[in-house]
Amino acid sequence: MMQKFILRVLLIAFISFSPVFCEDFAIGNALSKAQAMTLEQDPNGFSDLRWGQTLETVQQSHIVTFMGYYGGSAHYEITIKDAHGSLYFSGPVEVRGIFRENKLIGIQIPFGAEQFSARLSALTKLCGTPKNNGKGVYMWDGPSTAMLMFQKDYYEGIIVLAGKI
């Protein structure tokens, strides 16, 4: 049941993106093959955003701009004033928050593609060796968060976080 929910969140997150998947890394069985994070490694959101927070709570402390509805979920651009080292991001960060039934269920974090190798190395150190499909899509699975990282195009990498709420 929980895996189906996480898969739906990840599919919603991919509506805006088109990473390369192949038969050896089908999204349907990705969670069973993903590297497990320990409780200490699991981000349980990003920076000061936590799974299950209401949109109203997030709006009280962040600049939030509605982007649209995709796959039955509301997507918002959220400005985080300082990520304080969360997943090795610091300073101001723009993320996409995904809300369903007024609760935060997913976060997309874009970053410059030139940072991809360094970010992958840092996340591997933090969360363990990820599952890799051989096409540049990396996945970790934790107690409260499923996390994907891939290079969207020549200019941009993406980290997708899905909450298990």
C-alpha cells in the first residue's frame, strides 16, 4: 500500500520531467531495489519543510507561488531563505512543493547540472550507495522519504523527494 502511494507521488513529480527509464529500472519495482537510508539519514522533507505540513503552515514562513495542478496535486514554488545544509544545500533555494489534500507530499529541488557529480558523491556519503539504472537515475529509500536524483538536461539536475505519509 505504502509503495503504491510513493509510486504515485514519484509519478506526479515526473510529469514535468522526462528522465530515461529502461526495463532494468522500471518505476514499478524501483522501491524494492533502492538503497535503504537509516532513520538518521532520512531527510523527512527538506530544510524546514516536513512531510504532512499544510499549505497554510508553509505560507506563514515562506514565499509561496501557485504553479498549477498536475496529476491531481497542487504544485507551488517555495522560496527557502536558507536551507542550512539540508542535503548539502545552503543559502536561498527555490523548490517545487507538491501538495495533495492540503498536505506536503513531495519536493523537487533543481540544481545546476555542473554540480551533479559532486551532489551525487555527497548524497552517497550521506545516504549510502543508491540504486542506479545505468542511465543516470539514482534512488534511495528511507523510513519516511523516497529520493530520486537525475540530470534533467544539459543545464539542470533534479532531486525529487517523496514523503511516505
